[in-house]
Amino acid sequence: MTDATVVSLARDAVLTILLVAGPALLIGMLVGLLVSIFQATTQIQEQTLTFIPKIVAVLVSIVIFGPWMIRQLVDFADRLLSNLPSYIM
């Protein structure tokens, strides 16, 4: 296994991780921003108010984007396993 192969494999793995985690993280960040703006405008400083909407939003995004996320992970695993003999040599 050459250095270029290892770097390419690591790049594909990191890209897959970012693609799979991206939608849930972005939606959680947007909901957190909206809740923060709501708290700042209403001056409600309840600490637990930020967690429940973010948890619900992330769970809903996982339900919505779940099939796509699984497809991305299966495609990466398929590419990895199909190229396994070339990684050994």
C-alpha cells in the first residue's frame, strides 16, 4: 500500500463522514441559532430550553436524511471492500 493510497482512502473516509454528519449538524446549528435569537429577544434565559428543540430537530433530520446517509455509508463500504485486494498489494 503506497502513501498515495493511504491518503486517498483517508480523504474518502473524511469526506464520507462530513457528508453523513453534515445535515444533522447543520440543522442542529440552525435550530440552536434560532433558539438563541428567541431567548435574546424575549430575555428568557432558561438553560434547558436550548436542548429540547435541538434534539428534536436532529432526530427529525436523521429520520428524513437517514436513507441517504445509509446509502452513502454503504457506497463507501462497497468501494472499500471491492478495492481491498489492491490495498493489500
